[in-house]
Amino acid sequence: MPVKTNVKISTLGYVIVYVKDAQASIPFYRDTLGMTLKLDDGGWVEFETGATTFCLHSAGEPITAKSGYGQPMPVFSVEDFHGTVDALKAAGVKLLKGPVQVCEPGPDKVGMSIEFADPDGNILSVFGFVAP
């Protein structure tokens, strides 16, 4: 049973995705997804994504979960959801799921998402609000 503590997480600082080769993965995240490169230190790469820093780390060998319900999935928010989907498809990114409606926050917009894989097979998602 979980134990109550006084721990207070203030923010999510980093999301790390383990890849075979961080250097080889930079073009996909920088050029295809349009992320701004913040730091390139060989096997450790950081991209600016607002309050949370998105990182790639060279793992060498694949890392697999031994138990649990699955792997975490980074979800990137975009302003122009449909434009982003079109651009990713035009760049040859294969959608694994979607576009699908995932929430209804109000009468003037709905949340939509897609899922796709990076070159190492990590599942990523893009989320955005669109007019109903």
C-alpha cells in the first residue's frame, strides 16, 4: 500500500527517450518534428519543449520493460493539428493510430491525437485542439 509523504512534485523537468544512436535521431526530431535543439553532447541530446526538456539518450542496446502495462509515450502539443498531421504524412511518417478524437473540452473545440513511431520504434503522439 502506498505511504503518504510530504513530497510535492513541482513540475515535470525532463522526458527521456532512449534511442539506439542519439546523433542519428536528431534529424527526425529536429527536421521532421520541428523541435529546437537545445544541447548536443554526443549521446545526450536536449530539445526545447516549454517547461519540460525533451531528451534523447543513446542506449546502445534496446531497453525493454520486464513487467507493467507498457512504455511511457511522449505526447507533443501543437497549435495546428491538421497541418501537423499533413506535414508528417508528407515527410513519410506512418501513422499507427488516428487521427482520433480523445476529448471534448467545450462546444468550440475537441481534442484530437495521432500516434507514430520514431526511427527506433519509440511510440510518440501529437495532440491538438480543433473545431468540431
